[in-house]
Amino acid sequence: MDEAHFGQYTDQLAVQMRKGVIVYCVLLVCSGEPMYSSDVIRRLRESELIVVEGTLYPLLNRLARDKLLGYEWRESEQGPPRKYYWLTDDGRSILASLRATYKQLDNSIKMLQKGVL
């Protein structure tokens, strides 16, 4: 495989890996106080999980539609009202399940990296 294909291949795999954990990460970010969508993006970027707005907004809407996130519109001093998101009870249950799954997956990967399995 030439270097260009190698780079594209690894980039595509990295994107797929991030997509696989983005819901978990969004639920984690929204598990505390209600979060404005721009704050969700900022927190994800600060964690070096690159997210574009075009990806996040549909995800937030889907999670709200699935009743994992609640939301409300709040007036803003700096423009139009803002939509704030928080975890619902169902969202907390899903987050707990995903947390356990992630922990098991992380442990499995660490064992494989150490050559234990």
C-alpha cells in the first residue's frame, strides 16, 4: 500500500472509531448541567474529539427525539433563544449501559495490546 492510500485508510478508520463513541461522549457531556449545543461542541473539541456542527446538530435532535435528551429554549442576552440539552432518565440508563460496555471494550483492548490474550 502506498503512503497516500495508507493515510486515507487510517484516516477513514479513525473517523469510524470516533463515530462509534460520539453518542457516548455526547451523553457524558450532557450528563451534568444543561448544555447549549455550542458548549457541547466546545467540550468535545477540548477533549480532542473533533466534531463539526453539521454532525452534532442532527445527533442532538435524534437523541432528543429518542427521549435520551431533554431540551428547552432559553432566552439569550446575545441574540435569539438558545436550545439547552440535558440527560433524561432514559438517557441516564443508556449512559450507564454504554459506560459498562466502554469499560469492557477498553479492558479488552488493553489486554490485547499487552499480548495477554
